[in-house]
Amino acid sequence: MNKDEVTIGSTSDIKINTKNWSKQQIDRADELCKRLKPAYEKIKAGNICNGKCVDKVLAMSKDIAFINIRHHERWNEYKALKPFNTHLKNQILHYVVYSSAVGDTMYKEKLAKKLNSSHKTIQKSIDDLVDGGSLIIMATHSESKKSMDDRIVNLRPSVEVTVAYIDYNIRAIINDLKFAAVWTKIKLSYEFDYNERAVV
């Protein structure tokens, strides 16, 4: 499946023939619509949660799944993000980028507490990331030289990791905006050159 195979909002690739459905299939579709309605109401799209619009319900599910598949595949397209290949390392990255951006210190012990993980596990992961150059040791941008505690080893993302992380997330946000524009009553206009319904 490549990114050009899916157009957000398209129902043309949904193969459905409700005329041949069994009672079990009809009951499942009704139950799905009933239980999905509160989620869809959050984006003002609850009106499509009914048996008459099951193609749209399925198309929305298809779009959500494809966007997530695309996000997952894209992560590996960024060489700088590949070392963050486990759930734990991914969480470490989010905390380190956040703390670096706001000027807070982030060190192994603090991460172990935030992630409710053992110090040994965090230490091994961080050591691997520092040794590989994905994370660097550097003072925060908010500390004065005098106030720095030399015992605290502050972690920051490398420039390559930061750029890849931000680019990856901006592309994810663009896809989410496209989804919202197609499936909700939110009206958006784009001032960039992306096809407004193509997954990026």
C-alpha cells in the first residue's frame, strides 16, 4: 500500500453490497454505528452513523487506518528516527524533545520516574541513544552557567533527530487536518502546495 493509493474521503474503493448481508452482518453494522456515534459526534460527524451511510462509516475507518499505517511507515523513512524503534525509546524521545524545547532539564532518573520504568532499563536505552548520537548531553537553553549542576547530565535531541521529529509530526498534522476537512463540518483552507485529499 503506498501513499498514492488512498484519497481521503473517497468511498469508491469500499466494496459493499448490503443487499446480500446476513442478519448477523446487519446487526454488527447497526451496533458499530450506534457505538461509534459518540466518537463521531466529537468531530460533528455523528450524522453518518447509520445503516444508510455504512459506506461512509467504512470509508472513515479506512482513512483512519491508512493514515496510521502511513505514519508508521513514514517513521522508518527518517534515518534519524530509526533508533527510537521501541515504545520506551519513543516515549523517551517525546519527553526529551519537550523538555529541550521548554528549557527544562531531563536526565535518566527523571525519565525513569516519568515513564515508570526501572533505572537500569532507562539507562541502557539512553546510553544506546547517546552512543549512537541520537541524544546529546548539553545544558538547557534556560540555565545560566553558574546555576548548572555538574552532577546532572541533561539530555537533548540531536539536531538531526529534532528536524526529523518535527517534520514527521507536521506531516502527521497535515493528514489529520485533511481528514477533518473531508469528514467534518470544519472548513479549512491550505496555504501550502499539498493536494488537500492526498495522504502525505
